[in-house]
Amino acid sequence: MKTPLSLTSAIILQAVATGRRYGFEMMDATGLPSGTIYPALRRLEKARLIRSDWESTKAAESYGPPRKYFRVTGEGIAALEAAERRFPAVAQLKG
Amino acid sequence: MSRCLIVAAAAAVPRAQRRSWKTEWLWEVWHGHSDLVRGGCTGSEASWRILRFAAGALVDAADLRLEHILVALNRRSLAREPLVCLGALLLVFLALAAWTDGFRHSRLAASASYPDSQQLVLLSRPAGVLGIETAASMEQVWAWVDESKWFGNVAGFRLHGGTLEISRNFFDVLHTDAVPGGAGWRFLGRPVQSVRFLDPGSQNGYAGAIARLKHPADRSLLEIQLGKLANQGVHITATFLDERGRWPLYFAAVTALMFLAAGMVRARRTPFYLAFFAVKTALLLASVGLAWTEVASTIPIPVTGGVDVGTAAPLVMLLLLSEAFVLRWSLEDQAGRCPVCCRQVSMPVTVGSRSSLILDRPGVEFLCTRGHGTLRLSDLTTCTGEPYHWTPLDHSWQEVFAREKTA
């Protein structure tokens, strides 16, 4: 990705990388409002740093309707490493 | 509450993404609430947190819409939208209104200039050549006014530079108490710096006469009375002051309506197409007409109340040419629009063959970006007068243009 990640995008990418798969979980983990998280997720997906999928109907049947989840791509991991060098605070969110 | 918020926000999301976007948010809200309740939150606390979460849907929807607009801008397709065209024309109209202080001169011309000004008439005498009017013979006018049942009073005046020379009863006729003469006062469109009363004996020195009718009268009744007077050998023309002042406004309005009607006859098609044309052309003609009225209203009225042909003729020509120009532009713009959605056609492709003028005429074919049809412009239009040819496309083509229908 040519344009470096902003701090907000890096925090959200870090949250996805650390296993927060859903928007609501990310809001809890980062403290950012949902109005910031969702547009950022869309941009990250457009930049191919994350991927989104709908849960399979089978998995969803066990607990509620299917939910959209996000996961980091290979490019996303590389971009996150670069962002951690730029914003050391982002690396601290891993724990 | 959260659900209502999401459903409301979904209205702003581009149509192509709306369904999946709404599903994503609604299910996330459902899961979020369940997780909170299972995590030990009370019902009201969970609802409050979910409401805060759902508020983000408004921002997200606005962001999606903005993104969609920016993409449209990048494709330069926004300029083709009919509403953008109307918006631009409306902006021009509003800018013109702001620049002319809300069409101040036209408004002044339309409003009454003096108390009961509908009873004020300017009197003049036909010169007998080309309908030109000269100052009325005051001696005759006064003599006739004395006998007349129509005129209450008549006053004489002469404009000499910035000085208005008047008879003693001038302000009685106008029904104004104070002697104006102050800064900004105008009489017949001319600025008046000072006022001077003339001796009663100098009646023939007046350049014009203004009379007040005893009662409000319409033009036809007054003309009958003046006709009787003419039979007695006194030829007098009376021009209603208000009517004369509003002449540019009336003329511009009638001309604009005539041009609009002419345009409507030529642009017959679907109701939406016609409505768009009517609004667009009306805005254009109104802008031109009011701009012209602003200029025409500032030109002083001749003291005889007639028309100064030297000034009026070029002005009238200017209005007619301007209105014809904007109507032509409007018709040409309309011809280049899709008759279904009124968007400008695009993607020109050269078609036909220059060596085959009968079976395969050369031309350029444009496409409606929404897939409603193609517009063919013949290369020979200028010499043969061949009209633009619109070919509608059937529904099987809609899939090809699906990406364009995201708005």
C-alpha cells in the first residue's frame, strides 16, 4: 500500500489482527465510535489489508443470524508492521 | 430505536449497497445486544450502549454516500445529471438577484411611484410624424382640463439638467406633501438635484404635463374621452404613468412567455422531459428577462410619456436576441439528453460511412449512461436538417448499465 496508514486505521487493523473479528468487538477494544470504525474498515478492505466474509449459515444457526467478520490479509500484516514502527503505541495494543 | 436509526440511515446509502449494509448493521446490533446481556449487562444499559453503537450507522451511511458522490464526480457524470443543470441555472439566477439587489429597479418599476399613482397620466401631443410625441400645448391642455369631467388637476414641468422646473400645483397633482429634491429623488427616471417653481405666466415654457384623473379609469375609457377631444381639434395623448414605468417588465414577461411557449411546442415528448425543459427554459428566460428589465427600467421615461425609439429599438432587439439565444441553447441541450431520464448522453462513437450517404449515413452515436437508448446525430444535419434520432434500448441491456444505477 503506497499511502501509510493513519493512527486510527492502524489501531483498527491491530484490533482485527488480535482477533477482534466483529465491528462491535472492535468498538469495545479500541474505544473508537462505530462511526469511525466502519468507514475505516471499508477503506482497509478496499486497500486489501483486511477481508470480510459472512459467517456460514450453519455456524450462524447455532447462535443468531449470520454476522460479518473481518480478518487480516498478508498485505495487512506487512502494513501493520510498518505502522507499528511508525506508531510504537500501536504495538502495545497487542497484549 | 436502534433499528429505526439504522433503517433511517439506510436511506442515505447508495441503492446497490443498501441491502447488505442494512443487514450487516442490524445483525451486528442483534449480536452486540445479545453479547452484552450474556456478559451481565442490564437490559437498559445494553440498550443504551447499542444505541450509541447504532448512531455510528448515520456516519457510516453519510460516508458511503459521500464516497459515491466523489466517485460520480471522478467519472464526470455529475455534470450530466438534470438536477445539476437546474441547480446551476438556479445559482445563476440567485447570483443575478444578489448582484442586482433583488432586481431592485424592476421592483421599483412594478411598485406605485406616488400615492394613487394609477390616476396619474402624462399628457403629450402627437407630432404627426412616425408616431412621435411632443410636449402638449399647455394653453390648450389647461383650457380643456377646465372643461373636462375627467381631469382633476394638471401640472406642467420642465427638466433642465438636474433642475426640475415646475408649476405651483405640481406636488398637489402628485399627492406628495414635502418638496422632494433630496438626494436620490428621481422624476420619470431622472435624478433631480433641485426644484424651482415657474411663474404661472410661463405656461408654454413647460416641456411636459402631468395630470391626475378624478377617478381611477382604464385606458379604453380615457382613450374614448381623448377621441372626443381630438374631434374638437385638440390632439392629446395621455399615457398612464404607472403603465409606462412598468412597460419594460411587461414587455420582458410577455416576450419570455412567448419564447417559452415556442420552445415547448418544439420540445414535445414525455411529461418528465417536458417538465425539465420547461423549468430549465423558464429559469433561463427569467434570468435574461429580469436582467434586461433592470437595464431598461433605469432608462428615463421621455417627458411626453411616449417611447424614445432611438433607445427602445436597440433595447428591444437586445432582449429578443438574448431570449432567442438562450432558447436555442436550451433546445440544443435538450436534444442531447435522454428522453427517459433527462441525463446528457455520452460515450460518442462514430458510425456510418462517408461513402454511403443513402444506406449508412455517417454520424455520431451517443449512449444514455443508464442504458435507456442511443442518440444518433447525423453528420449531414447542418445541410439536410436531419433531426436527431433516438433509439430506445430494451430491458435486456439494463444489466450492462447496472453499475451506473447506484444512486
